[in-house]
Amino acid sequence: MTARDMALIARAAYQYPEFRKISSTRAYTIPADNKKEAYNCNNTHGMISNHRGSSNLYEYALGGKTGYTDVAGNTLVTYAQKNGMTLLCVILDSSNPAHYNLFEYCFQNFSLYSVADNVNLSDMSDQAALGSLSDKIDLIRVDEDGVVVLPNTASFTDAQATVTPTDKNADKGAVAKISYTYAGKQVGGANVIYEKNTKATYPFHNISADKGGSKVKYFRIDFKTILLVIGIILIFLLAVYVWNVMSGQILLSHHRKNEDRKKRSRYRQISRNKRRKRKAAASRAASSRGTATRRQPNRTSGKPIHRNTKRSKRTR
């Protein structure tokens, strides 16, 4: 296995987030179980961890892995990132494997270019690989993830572009790939994406009628907004209905309470009137008895009763 083979393997592994997390971890404690106590593990990569000293620490290092075999000797794989450019370095059979000088040389002498920011598909001479899309440039775009790495002494226009078709199973709806070479070496590339596969876009919204676009005016219906408005209206109507029902119940309860109070008031008035009549009748009865008692003769005084004998005689 060559250093390039190891670099290809390491580049593929770095695509997985879990691998990136593990390779960048400086220390980890394995929890205890029923067979052994907790165990501390330390990353021995000198550019990431200071477990064996801090002389080789590198501020731009992201992760990596050390290794050793009798055939390969000391080996080292390291990832580093600076100014948006991520580099991978591999060293095999080294007595002092360190990547500091290699990384600094690349970061200082090479630059990263975004293909999407620098390429114009309508100006490319080799469009045959685009097939039926070659006359529909407005429907395709360049993938934003595509990059090119060039020496600082060169510019993006110095790189040679080649367009090749992709198979039907290509990811992200890619219909072609742009590959760039410089000085006979491949320096990067990007996929060509067909816009029809992009969600929430209208295929002809950016094509004028003179280029084959649709002349029919259209408008997009935002169903989410419509459903939201309908939901708000229904909630408002429900609130009004509940308010009316509650108001009716409150008014009916208030009316019943008033009626009950009126009835109780009438009953109390009738009771008071009856009591007054009974009192008045009792008062009159008592007064009549008192008068009759004063008019009766006193038969228990012991005095004799004198009769007018003269009058009796005359009558006779």
C-alpha cells in the first residue's frame, strides 16, 4: 500500500461525521462494567493532543491517526483546515512523523477556488457532453460544493476544464461533471446539476419567451398560508360562537335570579300584609272587649240594689 492509497482511504473515511468526531477526540474514558474498572484513553497524535508533550501541537489540525508496522515503520495521517481549505497528509516509514512543514507549505503556496463562483457554462467550449441540455443552459447550474486548488502563481482561468457525462444513478441530480487539470495534474472539479430536480422551483421561471420559455402568466398558490388563514378564521368564528353561548347563559342566569328575587319580594310583601291584618284584627277585638267590660254593673261590690218603687207603682 502506498501513501496515496492511504490518503484515498483516509479521505473516504473523513466523509463520515462519527469518524471525524472519534479522530479529533483528545481523551476518552471507557465506563466501568462488571468485569473491569473505568479506563482512560488518550490520543497519541502529537499534533492534536499534548498527552506526550506539546512541542508538535498544530492549531489547524482537525484529527488523524498514528500507526506502526514492521514494514511501514512509523506512519501518520492528519487532517488540517485553514482559510476554508482542508488538507490531508500521509507519511509512511518515518522516524519523526510530523506534518507541520508540509501543511504550512501548502497553506502558504496554494489557494482554494469555488467552481460555481468562477465558471460560466454558457462560455464553455466543450458542451457536447451535456447532451440535450446543451441548448438549455438556463436550466442547469454548477454544484456549490465543487472546488479547485491551484498554486498562488496561477489563476482559475489557467486550469483546463473537461465536461464528462455522469451515469443515471449520480447523486444530487448531476447530469455531468466538470474536471479541472493544471500542469497535467487533476486539481478539482464540480457536478453539473439539472434544476428540474431542485425542490420548490419552477422549471421555466427564469427563461424568457424568446428562448422557449412559457408565455403564460402564472402565480404560485401557497397552500400553507391559505390553510393558516382558514384556521385563524375558524378559530375566530369558534370564539365568537362560544362567546355568544356563554353570554346567553349568563343573561339567562341573571334573568332567573331577578325573577326569583321578585317572587321572593312579592311573597314577603303578602306575608307582611297578612301579619298587619291579623295584628289590626286582634287590636280591634281587644279594644271591643275592653269597652264591654267597663259598661257592665258591678255585681260583686256588696252594695244593695235600690229600685224605683214609685215608678213601679205608677205603672201598676
